[in-house]
Amino acid sequence: MRYEIRYQPSYALAVITLEAGERFRAEAGAMISMSDSIQIETRTGGTLGSVLKRSFLGGESLFVNDMVATQPNSQVTLAPALPGDIAAVEIQPGRNLLVQSGSYLASTPEVVVDTKFGAGRSFFSGEGLFLLKLTGPGLTFLSSYGAIAAIDLAAGEAHIVDTGHMVAFDEGMGYEIRKAGNSWKTTLLGGEGLVCRITGPGRFYFQTRSPGGLLDWLVPRLPTQRSN
């Protein structure tokens, strides 16, 4: 399998090239185009319990699509629904990845996608109470609204991130929800809301734009229905 990510960071497109017999797994609706030699097998992607958790608690689709190549050099292109970036992340054995709901795009079939309780951080940011837990080894593609940036933290080093901008981070990193300012007045009126304090060691990924920010900008500008 080979891959290339094009048109970053605003309208990223993942181009996956498969040899005969190879397969790649993607969220339902992520496929943009594919070679005629690609066959799609739709499946639940796990046990009934894990699939239901991933769908109803993690905010993901009930089904995933396995793209199976029947000939050499078969290609499939994938992209997220929102304009933004795609990042390819190698998941190493024993180094699981926690992903914000909606940021999982695709992976090699050996990557196990499950859910993990996300405490208050995701709940208060309006993006679901659960995180997706990705277990390798394998390759996964993360998607974002805006560009994806990564920061490595040393042991004990901490960083503050707006909750709506989190994409993913290594399992085992410390994280907690907290006020953006020293008081609730600053938090509620200063426009920053609640933030996540994440502590190393490990790597975390964030997106340069927030879907919540897009909605805050868009909704007041939508036409309203007038009553007669």
C-alpha cells in the first residue's frame, strides 16, 4: 500500500494505492473516487457492542467500508466532509491514540476503533462525551476543519488548547477541562470558553479552525422564516 495526501491544508485529499488483495478501511461516505478494480465491502467494523458504542456514543457511522483491490495499482481517493486537512499517523504497538469524535477518516484494517470515556472535556465543548480509541499497530488518517498541527510535550510539560480545536492525542497523556481565565466572568464573556490542559509525555494534534466557531458565525446570518 502507498499513499499521498494532496491539496493540503484547505482541501486535503488522500490518494491510496493498493496492490491486488490489499484493503483499506474508511468511514462511510469518505470515498470520493476509485479505480474500477476496487471492490467495496460494507461491514460493521467490530463486534455489535463496540459498533453500537462507536456510533451512539462516539458519533461515528454504524458501518465502515473496506476498499479491496482486485488488480495492482488500484487507487481510491478519500476526503472528509468539511474543508480541511488530513494527517497520516502511524499507531505503534502499545501507544494507542485517542481521537475526537468526527476526526477519524480511515485506517488500515488491523487498526481497532473503539470508544473511551472522555470525561467533561468533550461534553462541555459540545462534541460528544466519548473519544474514539484507536489501537494498532497500523496506519490511520485523521481529518480536521482547517489545518492539522502537532505538538510534542516532554514529561510534565503542559499546554492549553481550546476544546473545539482538539483532534487527537496519545493515550496516557494527562488532560483536564478547566476555565480559560481566572474567573467564570472571563471564561463566559471573554470568548474563549472552556479549555483543555494536556500534559506530556506524548504528542497531540489540533485543528486551526473550529466547527463550532463556523456555526457561531453562520447561524446568525441564516435567513429566518417570517410568520404571516
